[in-house]
Amino acid sequence: MTTNSSPPKRATVSESRTHGTEAVPLLSAPLAPVCAPSVASRIHTLRDLGRETLLRSYRADEWGAWFQAAGLAPPRLTGPMFDSSLVLADAAAQGAGVALLPVRLFSRDLQGGRLVRLFEAQVELGSYWLTRLKTRRESDAMLAFRSWLVQRCQVP
């Protein structure tokens, strides 16, 4: 029996390109403020956001960039910080505050009413890429996956 001790061939979806990888652009991910309908009912203007808990990702500059794009100075940020956009979205949906999320990735939650987009103002701070190590040969399965994923990401 032979074993292969090398790591499996894999691809990752990344928010940036990395040295030594091949990167295929998938989609842009503009961020906009979203929250539970119960929280949205008390937010009527951009300034109302300053009275709410602003849920944060580990990227410290997101809310500041969004407020700047909306034409306002950002309030002091003290809300909880999350390292996963899925957990951030869940916290917002449960009424913990307002999250800045890539709306395209949470379209089902928005369409289903679990989350509400508060304002049209958005900020684009990055994109998503499919990456793989250049040192690994791309298998037929990876080529098929890449083709499928790129096609799915082009659908609005």
C-alpha cells in the first residue's frame, strides 16, 4: 500500500491575492449596514446609527470607511468584534446591533427578512478570490470547480 504524505490539493476563497498563489477574481463585496427588523424600526437617519451598537469585524477600518463614504464622521466604536461574517450576521439578525456586511453574500437573509439593509450607502474595501498554490498542479476536479464557481459568482 502506498501513502501520499503531501497535503491535499485544495483551493481557498480568499479576500486577497497572496504571493505564490494563482488568484482568480470571483466577486466584489461592497459593505452596507444591516440589522434585524426590530433594530431597523428605530433607525431613520444616518445619524441614528450613532445611538446603536455597531457590531465590528476584525478589520478596524470598515466602519470608519463606511461613515466617510456616507459623508459623516464615525462615532466611537465600542461594539463587540467578530472574526466571522457568518457569526456577525447572526448577531445582527438576533438584534445585537448593526453589522457592516457584504450584502451580496447575505442576499437570502435580506430577501427573507431576517436582515434589513438600512441605507444604500456602501463602501468597497475588497473582493473575493479563488486562490491555489502555484506549486500544485490543477486537477481536472479543480478546473471543473473553478469553472462552476466563477460562473455562479457572475450571477447577480
